[in-house]
Amino acid sequence: MYLDNAATTLYKPDAVGEAMKEAVNSHLYGNPGRGSYDFTLNSARFILQTRKLIRDFFHADETYEVVFNSSATMGLNTLLKGLLNAGDHVIATSWDHNAILRPLYQLEKRGVTTSFINSDPQTGTLCVHELEQKIQPETKVLVCSHASNVTGNVLDLTLIKEFCQKHQLLLIVDVAQTAGQFEIDLSDCSVDAICFTGHKSLYGPTGIGGICLKKELPVDPLLSGGDGIHSFDKEQFPQMPTLLEAGTLNIPGIMGLAKGIDYLNQKGVATIQKHMANLTNLLYSQLHSNPNFMIYGDFSQPHVGTFSFNYKNVDSSQISDYLWENHQIATRSGYHCAPKMHEALGTATQGTVRLSFSTYNTIEEIEQLLDILTSL
Amino acid sequence: MTPFGLILFHSTHDAMSAEDQLQQGHFHIRLISTPQTLAKSCGFSIKYPLTEEPSIFSFIREKHLEVDKIFHVDGEGFQLRYHEV
């Protein structure tokens, strides 16, 4: 049983692998933007279609562009390091993954200052009332995770967007944990950029991700190099998406990702969200009143298919190892690259056991898991 | 050689977007590599028949397509002449 889908979805629609095989074996897909023969144009046209597919998926209008890269981590590094300079201040949150935290720590060494919004120690809910306390004249960016990868709670962006508009901040949202299982709507144009990864709940392969961002966002590119055009220019071509796509794109990855998104469009994100809620709510309803279990997160609030718990005061890795060794159930123990969240929840020593679901998990699997957990 | 028109773009992305839209408009266009004579780039341009030029220009205006420059091309063999429109 595979319950570590927040790390990566192990099961993908068959069409994902088939599209990637087609990309390599058909001998039809050349290097996009390098030549004007059919092979290169096949790739270039497919990429163009997929940019639109993704923009539509996030309800983004034509003021946005989709840039491809390798991961949400790459996207977050690109934006944070490309927008923030010495003297700037950035607000982040205790929900954030090291994909946000570590670039910020690097930037601190270059003269950028940071503030973090805390979380409630009981529920892990983000203390958004702290926002006004953190604002400074130098604040330029607010970066946040759309959902905690520990508790699975989803951040209500309404208040965050209003705050950013009021203080004219750029808003960057990490949607690695929500894209594909929670509706993301950029139609009001109040989010400047989202960073997504392909291999989690978008059901694409590893090694492909991207940014959906406002075309006019003044990002200094993290990478520079060949773009197939303007070969004599010393600087990267200053227009999206070319500005942030130095080097050859991952064509098999993009083709696989497109099929993952087709799958989501067929199933419907609202249906998937409901399926995830059914799985997590079943676990919560059966475990929250059991004194042997500590459950993390606020189940009265919107949630993705992620569920963290501890059993008595047992090290979380022992529970994960037990589940794998005795029942071949794959779960994730430890800190999930989210140190601030674990500090807030008081789990910085024990970690948590994290269960995370995909569309391929069933109620029957959760019932089987509950039988095992309640027999510990 | 039949003279033809050539539309240059600021980026390959703009060229690909324009190709997509012009094809949806059923114009007889084709993406080609931008001649190095016209731009020190390795980008794409769109070649079109001059007979369709008025309707292509209207389409470009109507769809707000981003265009860099437009040329008329004539000549023989590899000896082509480019006239900016």
C-alpha cells in the first residue's frame, strides 16, 4: 500500500508513461526553438499547447505565462533569488518547506531580511493576524505554502491576497501540495506567481515543474544560457517564458505532465478533493478520540489528502518502519523538510508519521490501515 | 520564385503563438528560420503568400499579435532581396 503521495505519486495514469515513451521512441520530437524543421516544431507546438493547458488548469488569463523547469524547488529559487536584493524584506510562514526556507536563508547572507508568520501549537493553523505586525517599509514579497505538507491544511488565500494588495507586495505561492487536489484559481490576478511540481498530485513524472507567473514580473534569471535565439546578445532575452528557460526543455517530462493534467481534467479537481476528504476524514473520525494517537491539523478547515499523527511517544520512524516491514505500507516519518512546522507543533524530536493519498487510494485501504493502527 | 511575405517576431514564443492563431484562421503560412541577414538570431519567422497579406494584417491587428518587423521577399534561388514593409 502506497501512502506517501505527498512525496511523489507512485501510480500514474498509463497515458503519462506512454506519452514519455512516444517522446523518445517516435523520433518525432526534436529540440524546440532550434531550427524550423518539423521535428523541432513538433516539440515547440506541443510545449505551446501545454503552456495553455496549464494556464487554463489554474484559471490564469493571458497576463500570465507558464515557464517550465525541473521542480517547485527550482521555481521558488528562481523567483526568490531573482526578485529579492540586499535591503529587501520578505515575509514567509512557519508552514513553509525547505524549498522556501533555504533559499531565504541564503538570501539573508546577501542582506535580505526575513520574518515568519507563526502557527498555532495545537492545530498548526497559521496565525494570519500576525501579518500586520510583520510588515516593514522594505517588505517586497510574501511567499507562502498553499498547504502544509505536514498537516495538510490549506491556507485561505483570500486574506493573504488582500494583505498583499493593501501593502503592494508581490505574492508567491508554493502549490506543490495542492495543485491537482485543490482548486487553484488565478482569475482575479492577485497572485503574482505560483510554483508547481509535476510529479506529485499533477500525476506527471519527476524532473518537470514550473512557474505560472505574471508576464511582467521583473525576475532576474537564476540561469542563463542558450535559448536558441539572439545568440549574439550577452544577456538573456528579457521576455517570458524565454527569460527563465535557458537550456533545452524536458520534452518527455512536459509530454508526461500534459497527460497527467488531462487525467485531472477528466476526473475533476472537485471530485478529487472530495475523495481526499473522505479518506482523511475516515482516519480522523476513527483516531482522534483514541488516547494513544496524537493527530495534527485542523480538520474543521479545508484539507488536502495528507494526515499526520503520532502513536504515544514512539519515534515516528519506528511506526513507519513497522508499517513497512510488517504490512508493506509505505508512509513517511520524520520532519518532511518542514522544520518550522514541527517546532510549532512540538514534534521537533519525535517527528510525525505522515500518510498522504492519491486518487488511486481507496476507503478499503484506509480501513485496512485503521485495523493495523488500532491493534498496535 | 514567387515573392512572399515574412513576419519577424521578438521571440520564438511569439512566433509559435502567432503560427497557432494564423493556422486557426486557415491562412497558408509556414514557420521558417529567421534569415540571418535580417536578424542576428536563430528564431522563427512566418512566411506567407502575398495574396493573403491584407487579410493576414487585419487578423494580426484583430488578435493583437506581437510582431517585430514585416518584409516582402523576392529574388531568385539563394539571391533573395528583403524589403521592409
